[in-house]
Amino acid sequence: MFHNIPNVTFFLGSGIAQLFWVIPMIRRWGKVWYYVGIAGNIAFILLYIVTRFPGNPVNGRGGDVDMVDLTCEFAQLAYIAITSIIIAKEHKSKHIVKEKIE
């Protein structure tokens, strides 16, 4: 079942770390943290894509794609989309407040 224990361990660890990412989101730590989350998720998506090709530099072999993988990748894409919407709305609301002050 597990062909490459270091690879499985890395992705399991990164998945658990992503669960803790809810803290900066709930507490609204700010735009910098949102961008870090987006960049991290993009990096994980790209890393996953790279590990699907044979002869890749990460694990040296390709990998299968299953429904669990796709679900995780779509969840990461949803996070990116939702966080981008949050950033855009915060930017818009700050712009509106700034106009009212002037």
C-alpha cells in the first residue's frame, strides 16, 4: 500500500500542518498570512503534480491519481479561491472606507 514511506510521511505531515492553518484564517491575522497560505497551497499542488510523473526529482517514479488525491487538490484550490475573495473584499472595503474619510 505505501510504496514510499518518506513521501507518504511528507504529505501526511503537510496535510496535518494545513489543518492548523485555520488559526490565522479565523483570527484574521492579515493579508501577509493569506498570501503565505495561498503560496503554500500552490507549492503543495505543484509538488503533487510533479510527483505524478515518472522520473521526477522528488521520488523518482510516477504515482497514481485517486479520488482522495483529487479531493485534497480541489480543497486546496478552494482554499486559494476563497482566500483570494477574502483579500479582494478586504481591499475593496478599505478602499471604500478611505473614500468616505476623504
